[in-house]
Amino acid sequence: MNVEIITIGDELLIGQVIDTNSAFIARELNRIGLRVWQISSVSDSRQHILSALEEASRRASVVIVTGGLGPTKDDITKSVFAEYTGDQLVINAETLRNIENVLANRGLEMNPLNVKQAETPSRCTILRNCCGTAPGMWFEKDGIVYISMPGVPFEMKTMLQNEVITKLKERFCGEQIQHRTLLVTGFPESELALLIEDWENALPQQIKLAYLPSKGLIRMRLSTYEKGQEAKVEKEIQKLKIILGNNILSEIDEQIEEIVARSLTERKQTVATAESCTGGNIARVLTSIPGSSAYFKGSIVAYSNDVKTNVLGVNPLELQKFGAVSEQTVTQMAVNVRKMMNSDYGIAVSGIAGPTGGVPSKPVGTIWIALASDSGCVAKKLKHGENRENNILRTTTEALKFLLLSIKNKE
């Protein structure tokens, strides 16, 4: 059984808003054994939406739509669904009460547009929106289920988890889908593929392998769509661990900052950062995890040389001699921020993010990273490309990998 996702909104098609809804829906559906066959984005156009619904009905048993449920004139999803299902819009009393309660809690008064939001197709099943005023809707036509949810991400997520998933599980019996994702470091994708070629060729037919490369890391996803294959998947993972060893950072699907957070928390250790070229991005990523105050002490964004010397205590003579992008400078940054913050680890980065500022001896993409701990300070040089955003993201990942591998090596 296939599911199709349709997101509605001109803002998606002009790049003003990034579609994060589809990824979230796909992940949640996969957990209950429903596979997404196709994802589409369409404009706020009656004919475009109707065509998308008609096309999806030829491919999918469930069609999930997000967007176009607001109170303004460009929000036409409800009227289009009424037309598509041969229904008419009527005021739904339960929805109207929900809108009144939401607005009252926000200290707002009802207006005609809010009342109009309570209009829904008469034959649909209402999906309650406990976070906003736009109701969700469940339709059925010719044996196909159509689900319409708000485009506002936090409203959609809550409705999907509280209302939609339960109804889908009751209605459909999903396959036994299992994914195991390993986070691997230390290899380019092609080199990794060659290293595990014999293992991959010997995989059982029921197990599929996918490579998902990102900035400095590779996710290896093993998938099976048949029941009772868990033991086979685990057996293959154990074989892979013999080949890759400590290059496997995690055996579950998680971000590297989550691994760092867990590793530091379990050991009751802390980290502080001194950042130049990343502009605080390492600190941002580390503090994106709930409970980060348990392991993150703080950060100094030392973008200028004055801050490096006056705040971080980098020796001005050595800074002048070797430059800001050097092993000497970044080592002092790491050692000193660790002392200042009284942390177990100090991470420092300094480099030329670009697109300008490079010289022949230090071209754009030249980055130095240092990690200080009670074992001393270790530094290494990175060479990235000329794209500024990519340099910042890759340096952030490399810094976290540097920290994580140091923690693992002390075990």
C-alpha cells in the first residue's frame, strides 16, 4: 500500500519556505509500516490542486495534504476538497467552538474570517487542531483516504501524532518495515563502498543497503520489508562492525551532536568552545539538544584578533608571527577556553571560511581545529573548498568528531 504526500503553497515553489512537513510525515508513516511513494508540491491554484489529487488517486491508497487551511483568500484547500468530493462547505459547530477557545486563550476576538475557518465539507471527519484554528479533515472517495492538515509545522506534527497516526493504524495493517542506520566516519563514500564490497555483495536478498552521505559523515541504512528479519539484520551489522571498528560512531539513526551529548552526560564531563570561522555554530549545535546545560559550559566567538588576545589570552607575538589560522593560535584558544570555563574539554577552530581572505599559503577552506583535555592538546589541519556555508558545516562536524573520537579513545 502506497501513500502520497502533497504540500500546497506558492511559498514552497519560490523557495521562501522549506518543506519540512513531508520529511516528518514520511518518517512517522514509516514507523507504522506505511511507505511513501511520491511527494509533490503544488501552488495555491484550484486546478493545480485538483490535478494533483486526481493523479495521486491513481498511485496511492492514502493521500496526505498539508497547507491552504488558513483564514485568507489564498487558502482554498477546503473548497477544492469539497468540489473534488462533490460536497459542500458548512459551519461545523465543534470546529467553531475550538476556534473560539483558541482565540480566547490568546486574548483575541472572533472576526468573520475566523468564523469562515469553521466551514468544512459536510461529509468529512474533522481532525481536531489543539494548537491552532485550522481544522484537519479526513475524506474517503472510491476507497482512497484523503487527509488534509495545516501547513504550519507544529500544528501539523501535533495533529499527525495525536489524530492521524491512530486512525491510520486502525484502518490499515502496515508491513513489517525495519531500518537500522549506522553512522560511519573516516571514509569518502567511494572508499567505504570498496572496503565493504564483499560484505555488501553477500547481503541476504531481503536486506537492502543505502548510503546517505552528509558533511563528513555517511549513514548506512539497512532496510528490510519482511517480517522476522531482525536477527538477520543484526547478524550483518555484527559482521560490518568487524570490518569498520571504531569508524562506526553509532548503531542507531541519530545526529552526531546527540552522540556527543550522550557520551559527555554518561561520563559527567563538560566541554567549552572557542570559535572563529564557525561564528558560534559549534555551540549552537551542541545546545540544540535538550539538557545541554549538563555538559556544555559556554563559548567565546573570537572572530577578531583583539578578542583572541584580550579575551582568550592568545600570545600576541605568536599570533602576529604565525597568524590567526595556525596550529599555534588554535592550540592556545583551546587550552585557554578550557581553563576559563573549567571544562573537561576545550574545542577551538580558526580558519578561512571564504569566499575571500585566502592567500597562496592559506587558501580559502584552510581550517585548524584543536582539542584540549587533561591529556594535553591535539590540533589538526583541514582543507575544505571555497563554499562558505559548506566550510562552516563541515568544520562543525569535524570538531564534534574530533571530540567524540577522543572520548572513545579514552575508554
